[in-house]
Amino acid sequence: MISSVTHQTKTLPRSPIRDGEHYRHLFGRAKWYLILSGPLTLVAAVAYIFLIMHPENPKLSARALIGLEKPTDVSGLKVGAASNLGREDIMMSRTFLKDVVQKQSLQLWTKPYAREAFFDWVKLDTAVACGTYSVHFSPKKQGEYYILYYDTSAISVPLVGILPGTKFNNLVVGNWKTDSLIHMPGINLKFSRSLRARPKDFNFSVVDIRVAVEDVYHSLTIKRADPDKGINYITVLLESRDYALAAATANTIADGFIDKNFSYRQQRARGIVGSLDSQLTLSQANLAAADAKIRDFRHLNPQVGLSQQTQQTVSNLARLDNGIQGRASDNAYADTFRKDFQNADSSQLIRIARVVADFLMAHSVPDGKALKEELDRLMVIQSKLNESYGQEHPMVLENNRNISKAISSIRKSLDDFIQKGKAEISQKNQSVEQLSTKLGRLPALEMALGELQRKQQIFSDIYSAVLSSYNKAKVEDAVAITDFYVMDYAVAPLPPPADNTQLFFLFALLSILVSFGPVVGYDSFDKSVRSSRQLERITGRQVLESVPTFHQLVESHWAGKPGYRPLINVPTHPTFIREIFDSLQVKINLHLMKSKHRIIVISSLEDAAGKSTVSSNLAISYAMRGHRTLLVDADLRRGTVETTFRLPDSGGFATLLSGNSPLTDDDCRRFLVKTMIPNLFVIPSNPEANNPGALLSSPRMAEFKQFCLRNMDYVLIDTPPLGAVSDAAVIQGDFENYLFVIRYGKTNVADLVNRINEFDQLSGKVLGYVLNRASLNSLGSYQKYSSYYVR
């Protein structure tokens, strides 16, 4: 009964030491690439940054602060002042920015350089032509310059520049030493002092005003005031690489915004003054007419007078009439707002709601102030959310719903105000009717006098109210108070100092990536192995031995010769090579210690891996130890054992397996070929078999196995590569021990493992692997003692 040994696959854990050894060998093989690529990349990067590419200034923001004043109500009406919040949106208006662009002549670009490096003063007008202007200074005549112009929209070709044959327009020729200003069609310039100190040729361009406006629009950030957090100012941020121009532009935006609001406030105040002036003239005329009527009545009826009680009734009646007119006027305004709500689209609702909230607060509506503050708070939140999220974000949608609720509350409060006003007017009308009935009981002349005095008091109250509002408006117009002021003008931001440390690390990182990146990338796709530990980690099995390339160790006149044989019994081979195969057969014996089955099948994944060389030398090692050893060349397609041992032509393994009759021991002995090495027998392959797979799975193969167990100590069967044919797997049912040869740096180990796993029982029969044609650096302890053997 033949016992069998089951070999379990063990997955070896990753180890920093093992990985370190792998990468040490990897970088050692690529040392010349690493030595050359790293410094060359570093030198090229530094040269490109400092010699070819001109680094631009980092983008920084110039900041101006606009403070908010609480506006004074000069309307003379009970509407109140409109909220300042939201009026900063005018600065993002392209119409407003167009004025800024024209004031600062921002159509002229000197990118990527600062404009102040070339010009102290720039002024453009509507006659300017868009395109590129090339400024050249004469090297022969001191101070002479000339400027060329060409239309970039007509000849702009990337990476080519100015096309051959392009006709330039010579705009101006002059001498900057005698002419301080440069005049061209639509452009007036003055060279900077630094440029005049060191003249150098340069280009500048003039872009369409819409392009310049968009450039400013996308560089501008407006941070709104946030009264809830105590931020009562607006922040104007303009990002640019031209720091001085950015500061000047930010200040122009701030001043322009204040001027716009001041102009609006003046226009509003003057409109109110004009309206109140007309009302004052009319009320004054009405009062004068009422006074004249009373004088005329008393002249005609000197005996008619009113009692004190009647005069009090007349005063109350006049006061009620004024109250009715005032409340009716407020209701008329409120009704106008309600119609505005009904006719407004979604973009106008917020503006109307703010005005209505101010109206309610001015008329002392209990919840007017709370509604206004809530709407302002939600609008500030909306502005912040819009800066960070899209319109479909849940937080934005929730805030929009809250704004809609706040607007609905304001509309409801406005409706309540109108209804309450109607109730007050109705109540006062009832009081007027009662007082009028009381006066109706008086004699006709007293009743007429009472009516005249009532009208005179009404016109007097109206005149007093209009006169008070008129005086306020005149004062506001004269004093010219604005809602905003510049709290802090922008100054040119200071760029951070150059951080050479960061630049050094950036270049070093680039050099490392270029040097080590390709090597590590290639290694990640390379499934071959170059060390025994790497092979163990991938396969999860023991690597029994690493065998170096023979011709690297023998004298040069032997290597590559036709008579050269890679056998360890050749005297020219180093002694430690024989020690390696002795070690290999000892390790195999440890695996076969409890087994009587001493037959070993040797294969590989691909051809030229060295399996036949390993088989032959392992067989010699067993034979030289006194074991009766048989080497079978089962590669019935391309056998090499006959050539290796220089055997005469004779019948081979294919002939032995042919036939249908039972195979006897005498039949097997006839095919054994004795070699010059004691105890070593060989059966060549005879590679003329028509169907090798069928022969290897024939009954005679099992009978041959029994012959080997009875007559040999060790049997080594050299089979074809497993990746090419499945001959080695066909015989797995007859044999228990497999040894696979891996070629250093060539064999795709992952493919070999997958190929082995395709066969159910083969994986458990693998004794281990032999790493063949390994470098001396991967031999481990043998490397230390190789010098002892090589003399």
C-alpha cells in the first residue's frame, strides 16, 4: 500500500522585511535608470521654471469696506426708509461694472505682468481698436521706440504666433525721453519710470469691453452685511495678479457704488421736495381761501358767534375728518402694495415684501418689525447658501420655503392693516355723523359759521403737516446725507514671500516620481519573480532552492561552447552549485520521509524555464549520493535528456508505453540506459510519438510506475511545460509528488498558479518550487560562501 502525503497551501503574510528585500532587488536592477533620471529631471524642472516659464504672481484679493448708515426718512409720508440690505447687488450689475471698466481702462491687458510695470497712466476711449500692440525700443537710437498693431482675431494661431506675411500697422514712432505721453487712436499712455530706466520690448492687448466686464465680474466677490452678527459693512473683494490695479479697481467700485446711492438719494429727495412744494402751495391757497370766507362771513354777520361747546364740537369734527383722510391715504398706499403683490412675478416679490415690511413698521404695526427682521435674516442666509450650494440643494430649498412663508406673513399683515383701517374709517364716519347731527340742530347762521371753521381747521392741519415734511426734505437735500460711506479703502495686497523649501520639495517629489514611478509601475504589472521570498509570498508555498545561471560562474572559454553541458558533474562548475542540488534533494527527502512513493514529476509553465536542467542535475545529485536513480524524459514532443547526456540513439519512453500487452520488469529494463555516472539510469523520450497524451494515460504508465517502485530508490519524470500542454496534469492520478521550476524574471507565476488550480488534485501534490537561473544576489547564504568554493 502506497501512502500519500497531502500538501496544503499556506498563505504567507506580507512582511516589511520581505517587501524591503523585494524593492531592494528591484531598485538594484534599475540603478542606472534611477541614477540618471532623477538628477536629469530635477535639472530640467529647475531650468523650465526659472529659464523658460516665467512664474506668475499668485492671485490675491484687494479689499474695500463700505459702511452702512441708518437712512433718514425724508419722504414726508409714513412709508419709512427702505432697507439697505440687498442694495449692494448693484455692484454685480454689468452696467455698473461697464462704467468701472471705462474709468480704469481695464480693456488694456498686460497679462501676466502688472500694468504698472509698463505704464504710469492709461486712458482709453471709444475709438480704441481691439487687438495686440507690440512695443519695440530701438537698440541703436537711445529713447526711440515704435509700436505695431495687429488684429489677433484675424490671425491668432496657437503655438505659431504671428503668421508669415501678416501686414502690421505702424501706429507711432517717437522718443520717450522727449515725449512724456504717447498718443494713438483711442489710446493715451505714459511709460512707467521703471520701463524708462530699463527699456525692454513687450506686448499689450486691448480686448472688447464685454470681455473686460466679464473678467471683472468673475473676479469680484461681494460679501453682504450681516446685522445679526454685528457686521454692518459690505466687503468688496477683487481677485487679481495685478495687485495695484486690483486695489484701484476695488476702490473705484466702492466709490461708484456710494455715488450711485447718493445720486439715487438726491434724486429721491429732490422729487419729494418738488412734490411737497406743489402740495404746500395748494394747501396754503386752500387755507387762505378758508380764512377769507370766515372773515367775509363775520363781516356780514358780526352778531353771530359760537359757544365754547360748539367750538369744541367743530374742533373734534375737524380732527375726525383729518384722521379719516390720513387713514384713507394709508389704506390707499396699502391697497397699492396689495395690487403689486398680485401682479408681481417671483423675482419682484422680495423687493415688494421689504417695502411693505418697512411700511408696516413705520405705521407701528405690532409685528411689522419682527417680520422685517425675519425677512432680512432669511435673505442673508439665502446669499450665503447660494455661494456654497446649487439651487436644488435641500438647505436652499428649505430656506426658499421659509422666505415664501415670511412673504405670506407680510401679505397677511398688510391685509389685516387694510381691514383694520376700514374699520377705523367706518367708526370715525359714525362719529362724524353724530357730531354733524348735533351741529345740525343749531340755527342756520351758527351752523354755517361752524362749517366754515371746520374747513379752516382741516386746511390748517394739512398745511402744517405738509410744511413740516417740506422742511425736512429741504434739510435732507441741503445736507446730502448718504446711506453708505467708505469705511476702509483697498490697498495693494502684499504677496507672500517665496517659500523655497516648498519649491525644493516639489522638485524633489517630481524627481522621485519620474525616477521611481516607472520602475514601481512596471513592477506592479510584472508577475515574474526575482527572489525566493517574493515567490513564496505569491504562491504561498515553500521555495525549495534557488539555482544560479551556470554560464555566469564558469570560465569564459567554456560558456556558450557547443560542447558545454549544464551538469553538475562537469569539473569546471563551481562546487557550491553541486551543494545547491544536494540541498535540494535533502529538502525533497524531508517531504518524502513518511512516504514510500519516491517518484517526482518535474514541470514548468513555459519552455526554456530550465526544468530539464534541474531534472538532470537533481538526478545526478541523487545518484552521487549512492541512490539508485532513474531519470525519465516524459516530454514526448521535445525531449532533451538524450542530448544532455550524449546518449546513443535507442528506443525511448514513447516506445515503452506503446502496445497493449502487459508491461513486465524485463520490458522496462530493456529501455534503461546506463550513464557514465554510477547509479544513474535514463530513459530518453523518443519524440516521435503520435499521441503523447494518450500514451501517458495508458495502462502501461501505471505498470511502469510499479516497476519503478520495486526497482528504483528515486525516479524523476521530466514532463512538458504545463502552460503549453497538459501532459504533466494527465498523469496526476498516478503520481503524488510534483516539483515546478520557475525561471527568474520570466515565468508568470500568477498564470502558473492559476494553471495548477485548474486541475482538482494537482494543487495538493506540489512539493514546492525551484527558482532557476537566479542572480547571485538572490542566493541568500550560498552567496556568502561562494568565494570559498570558487578558486
